[in-house]
Amino acid sequence: MKKYLKLAIIISLVSAGGIHIVRRLAPDEDKQREQAALKRLFPQVQSFTEKTGQPPCYEGYIINDQAQKELKGLCFLTTDVAPEVKGYAGPIKLMLGMDTKGILTGIEIIKHHETPSYVWGIEEPWFKEQFKGKSVYDAFRLGEDIDGISRATVTVSAIAEGVRKSAVRIGRERLGLEIAETEENPWLSVDYLPLIYLSGLLGMALASLLLKTQSWRIVSLGTAIVLVGFYHTDPLSSVNLINILTYRLPGLARNPFWYILAGFAILSCLLWGRVYCGFICPFGAVLELLEIVKAYRLKLSQRLEQRAKYIKYIILWLIVVAALVLNNANVGDYEPFSALFTQAGNWLDWSLLALAIGGSLFIPRFFCRYLCGVGLGLGLISKYSLKQLEIKENCRKCQNCKSACPYGAIEVQPGGALNINPVECIQCHICLNNCPQGNIGR
Amino acid sequence: MKLNIFKSDLKRDDLIFVAVLLLAVCLVGFIISGNIYDSLYPPLFSGPVIDVEQVLKRIDKSGLKPVEARYYRVIERDRQGNIREISRAR
């Protein structure tokens, strides 16, 4: 194991160094995008100043008929003017163009860390075009004068709020316009119904965990598919994991659903283990419910199975290192569940989804066991959980639990003793129900 | 059938498993490498902003008239080369 760890560290350092050099040699992308955006927002402007003043703006000038320099408009970044507005994964850097009367000439997206498979629509021309011609006196409210994008509500709300706040501030402070105060309590616009549903789901999951009832667990998984999967389309992903590591989080009032879900997942890991995977994850639920089909079950050699589990370590290592070096969590956006729950994706996403589903007909939770970065991340936290599921000392080593465990989480130690691997165990309690001596507990 | 992979003989089930897993790993690797490439070399903008009014004016100027079409389709190609309709103009 030490040999592999050394190798991983060496490869990490070499690849990080290589990517760092490539990035240093490349020109500043944000600056390039800003320059291109300036021209698109004010194609008729002959010259722009550097960013000046407070709040900082690019000033665009033309030479008028009297051969004099005339201010045509201002361009500014939402991250400079309203940095407190955050999307799903931190601030969304937009450039706005505004003429001297407070009319927007358009918006351009400079940089964001939102998950591309959910928010591809924000870069569509129709989406950006709807801001063109709006005035600083407009509401910029989702569902009123701004059309949303389904399953990207958090991001679109953040864009609308960022545009409104920065346009109003620039209008007041740089153009001297009188604009009435329209600050709102963000908690008033929160949709509380999904939060109530989620609380019910988490309560049901906790009850089935503590009462050790399989039927409740199945109901919990079914509810998770509907609520977390198709209704809210907000399951935890590797991108979330990286965003948590890099502290790139949404505003609390913007997405309380995510905070409750992620908080529950981490807290339950610290207390019991991967409760999220076993009771809440909608994709795991879909794969697990496929077992109803009872297709042919592959009988794998233990050595091969144990080695295959290390693939997810390599994937997680790769995406975390790449995300940290590139400062972009979206490199970890590989899970096929966005294709399933949003019904949108390219051929690669659909192929991986088909393989994950097909594989699960022959190996229970095929994707979770060998490829899921979130599951591994939560599993690594579960190594330190307070109340781990354990096989007690007076075990008779009948291995009934090992045969019953559908996820290969029970390992035979040298000497024949059995051990539940907390990284792999999803707390389904199937082993517990199959131990004739009742030797498994916390 | 005997193959010497991982220094052990593989049964039929193991062989099927290795094939499926290898395919899945290749897909995951392909997706992640695509994400890394997109992050290193992001496109400046996803597609052109088309002013439909301007397009219609140019068509009028050129003297072209739609014969059977009821509307013009403004399209763009995505990264996979698929054609997607952005808007329609009568």
C-alpha cells in the first residue's frame, strides 16, 4: 500500500507541476474574455478605459460629431460590484454593459463554477438576450421578468440577483440615477415545500436506520428517487465534494435544500457511516431497486473484486488534484446521474449511464462500488465514525454475513476473522439480519 | 479459457466483469479528460449572438424570398456537432 501511496504522490506532484507550467504559459483567460465581452456589449464604442473608479467600471467612449470624446456607457463585473451574490458553487462572474440612462446593453458570462451538465442553458443566446434592453428600474425577478432554466433555478436566481444588485449600485453611484430601495429578505423567496419533504425523507431514513427495518429503507430509497432525483435534481456529486473542500459554497438562503442534504450526509457519516449512500442517494437507489429484476449475478474472485475497488480511489485522486490545480471543480463532473435525472447529456453521459445500469443487473450497485467518488469521499469520513457497525469478538466465522452482504463490504482478515470495511459499508443492515448469533452491532 | 491478467487465471464471470469495468473506466477517463481540456482551453463563448432582425434585413436586401417556408430557423452547432435551433423568425 505504501508503494502505491508513494507512486500517487509522485504522479500528483509531476502532473500538478506540468499543469501549473501550462497555465503559467497561457495568457490570462479571464482578461481575454473580458476584452471580448467589452466589444460584444458595446460594438460601436471606439475606446475603453482600464477599470477605474468605485465601484470599478470600464468606461466606453465614442468620438461624437463635434470631434469630442463622449461617454457611451459602462461595463462592469458583478463580482466587483456585488461580490456577496453566490450561485450554486460560489460567485458567478458576469460582465454587464449599461448605457448612461441605465439601460442594459447585455450580459456576458466570464467565469463560473456551476455544474455544466445542469447549467448549460445559461450560455445560450436566448438566456443572455433577455437581459438586453432592461432598465435598472426593472425587477429582474425569476418567473416575473426573467425566464428560468429548469433544474438550474439556484444559478439563474443568482444571475438575476447579481445583475439587479450590480446594475442598481452602478446606476446610483456612477450614473447618479435615483433608484428606490428594493432590498428583500432572501428567506422570503425560499420554497419551503421541498424542505418539508426532505425533512420527512431524512426522518424516515433515520428511523429505518435506528429500527433496522429493510421495508422502511426501501420506501426511503423510493422517495429519494422521486424527491432528490427527479423533483429537486440535487443529489450530492463529486463536484459538491470538491466545492466543499475548496469552500466554494452557495448562499444559505439560495439553496437550503443542499445545505440540509450535505449536512446530513457528513454528520451521519461521523456518527454511523455512509447513511446517505444506503438511504438517500437517488442514483444508488435506482441501481439498488434494479435488483428486483434479479438478473444473473456474477461470481467474482475475491482478489479481483478487492483490486477493482481501488479504481474509485484513482478517480477521486485524479479529479481532486485536477480541480485544485485548475481551480475548477467542474473537472469532477463525470457522474451519470445528471443524465438520468435531467434527461440531458451527451453520448458519453448516456453511455456511462447505460453501463452503470447494465452493470448493476449483474453486480449490485456496480457504479457505487467501483466508480463513485462521492461514495468514497463519504466512506473515508466514515472510517472515523463514532458508532461503526462491527462484528463482535465471539463471532463463529460462519461467513453468512459475508455471503449476504451485496456490496462486498465484509472482508476476511488473515486468520479468518471477519471485518466490516467502513469505507465500503452503506449501512443497509442486511448482514445484521443474516447473522445467526446476532454478533453484529454498533 | 485462460488468460494471465493480474497474475491469476480468470473465470468467465471475472472476464465479463473486467470487460465491463474497463469500458466504464475508459468512459469515465474520457469524460474527465474532456473536462480538464475544457478547463484548460475554454471556448470564449458558447455560440454567436444572432440578431434575427439584422439577418432578416440582409435577406430582404439580397432580394431572396422564402418560397414555402413559414419561418426562418436560426441554428447553431453544439460541441458534438449536433444542430440546435436557437430561435425562429417569421
